[in-house]
Amino acid sequence: MAIAEGMSFEFVGEEHIRTDFLETFEFDSPKQLIITETTEFSAVCPFSGLPDLAYVKIEYYPQGNKLVELKSLKYYFTSFRNVGIYQEAATKRLYDDLKKVLETERIRITTKYNIRGGFDTTCIEGSLE
């Protein structure tokens, strides 16, 4: 197993992600595309313990007649702040959690992480089809 050079910061596990923060409200318009974006997502690289900062775009059709309440989404996102999770896994976790709470199959999560080591990383999970 590789070990990061230099200092490493402590972080917590995925069990600290608070899906119970997510709240929804009823909305009957399954043909309306909902897009929610933020630049305020952060988690921790489990290799180095350094923060991973990302832009997140959530796109979905409310097939389950539910919309995510934005304040609850902010609290949920904040629960990732000290969690050690790889970028790709964080994107999948966002997708899985939101797909479940919104009860929709038509959801796509895009994360675009700040440059690290000269590399841009964009992860896309899901489909609107």
C-alpha cells in the first residue's frame, strides 16, 4: 500500500456521511429537469488526508414526485467535509444517496474537482435517459 510523502491529516470514515440530513418535499412535475449546482463540496483524500474541493452538479427528473430541500442538501454535503473518500467514490455515493431519497432513476451527478498535481478530474455517475 502506497503512503503519501510528508504530513498526513486524520480523517473519518464513510459512516460519518449523514444521509439522514436529506429531506424532500412533494412536487408533481416528472417532465421538469431540475438542476442544482454548488462549488462548496469538500471531502478528504484518503491517501494524503488533504481536502478535495469540487463543483457538483445534480440533474434529475422528479419521477418520485420529490425534490431535495436545499438546506438539507447543504447539511448533507457538509457531512462529507472530514470523510476520507476517493473522488470517484464520493461521486458514486452522492448519486446512490440522492437517487434513493428522490426515488428517481433519471439522475446524473457530475463532480469537477480542483486541480491536484496538474490533473483535472471530472466524474459523472448516472443518466437522464
